[in-house]
Amino acid sequence: MKIQSVILAAFGFALIAGAVGISSNFGENSNENVLRVAFFPNIGHAIPIIGLERETFQNNFGNETKIEPKVFDSGPQVIESLFAKSIDIAYVGPGPAINGFLKSENRDVVILSGAASGGASFIVHPNSKIESSQDFDGKRIAAPQIGNSQDVSLRTFLAENGLKPFEKGGTVIVLNISNPDIYTLFAKGDIDGAWVPEPWATILVHDLDGKRLFFEEDLWPDKKFASVLLIGRLDYVQKNPEVITKWLESHKQTSEWINENPKETRIIFNEFIQKHLGQKISDDVIDESLSNLKITTDAVPKSIYTFAQRADSLGYLGRGEYSLDGIFFDITSNESLEENK
């Protein structure tokens, strides 16, 4: 099996699925017995993938609610679909969650739970001669789309080490491109390094002899930060507390099952990839990728505020002041929580 063909196939599938997710707009008159859930086809989104494949969610709902999965390939697409009311809840990174909350009318995007912590790494090309941040000068470094979690982390790392991207008058060329394109440029030797999430980080190591210079969690307090979150539309969440409660219960059950059954998780995840993409990813890549992140319901709130501060310092949150008051939602009280830094 060639990893590259799987990656490109996955990307094409995600684009198609994402487009379907966006166009399937039920609007405000959507069937109240249908819960539309968005997620990505990658290992960091193991909770919705495994929970849906094992039918944990549907079994807890019974016949009362139909679950409608929608697979996307980027956070901004998900947020636009939330705004359009074509999805109800979603799994995304902290960057889209924060931007969605700040840009939505009446702060209508809220965080319901954590889904994964960690799972991003800085991988250097075998010919890059990068051994530390002191070797970044004049290098070409890639990260996914601008404003996403890895992009914010990369640019923050540069600033903390006295470096600037080329467009800001510095010497480091930062390329914001999709993960499949990162793979292609890495294979060609056209980039020196990449700040990427799992399983891409491990794929670059296994398939292209990349070197993992460091895990991103090593740069965070307690070595943990939110990498995947469960978010929802506030109006839907408040109007359907029983549905959200059942989903959160299944979400927690699935998280615990994944941590107790890593081998079975790998098998189910690969069956999901096989079913949707026609090919599998190697067992070694999935096993290592899964071990490099933590599937958890902890949203690591402090990391959310840190991400926001970093994004703001980069100019990603606009020119005015911002507040994350109300971004965390407590379903037990059916109301947003006060700011809790």
C-alpha cells in the first residue's frame, strides 16, 4: 500500500463529503428528530468515528433521534455550516471553535466537551539540517490553513524564538497548505519541515524518513492542550438538552472504550477508512498516531484561552478587544459558563 495514494484519496473524499455537508442545508425548519454531526476522517476525531461505527450513539438514542454524519476536511467549512444551520454539533480544533464563537451572531457557537489532547508534532525533512530553532533561518516550513491550530502554534513558536515569517520581514518562509500538499512537497524535498497533526506527522516519519524534532505537547504546561473539541450551535443545544445530554453520555462512553481498547479502535478506524476510501492505512501508523495523542473529554480550558491570546497576538481575531465569556456550555444547567481562565 502506498500512503500517498491513501492521503490523496482521503483528501478528495473529504472535499466531496464536506461539500455535501455544506449543501445539505436543512435550515431552521430541520427535522427536530435529526441530529447532524460534523467531523473529520482522521484519528484525532476517533470519538465520533468509533462511536458511530460501533453504534454507541444510535443505541443510546434508540428510534427517537436519527443521527446524520457529515464528514468535512476543514474547520472553516464546519463553522460556515454551523452558521447556516445545516449542522447542529461538530468536532473541530480550538482555532475554528474560538473564531466561530467570536464571529457568530449572539455568540452562537459553544464548546460542549473536549475530544482529544495533543497529537501534533514538528517534523523535519531528512536533508533539512534542522536540529533546533537556531536552524530555522531561511527554511521553508509548512502548516495547514492559516489560522488553524498548527499555524497558530508554529507562528507563536517562531516569535518566542526571535524569528519572523518572511511576509513580516523575517527569514522563515511559512507555507499554509493542506496536509496532502504538505506530504507532496515533503516528498519532493521542497519544504524543510512541517507542523502537522496526527496521523500526518507519523506518516511523514514512516513513509518519508522525516524526523520528529518535538511533540507540541512538550511546549505546553502539564504537556496537554486541546486539539479536538466538541462544539454546538447554542440555539440547538438550549432547545434540545436531552439530545445533547445523551450525545455527551455516549461521547464519554466512547472515549473510555477507546482508551481501554486501542487495538480494536485501530481495527474499527481502519475499517472506516477502507469503507469510505477503498484503502487502509498501515496498522503501525495508526497505532503510533493514536499513542501520540490523548482521547479525552477534558477540554483543557486554559489551553483555549492561551490559543485565543496567541491568535490575537497574530492579528487573527481582529483589531478590537475580544472576550471568551460564555464559550463553555454546561448542559446540566443549560447555560454558558462564566470565564474560567
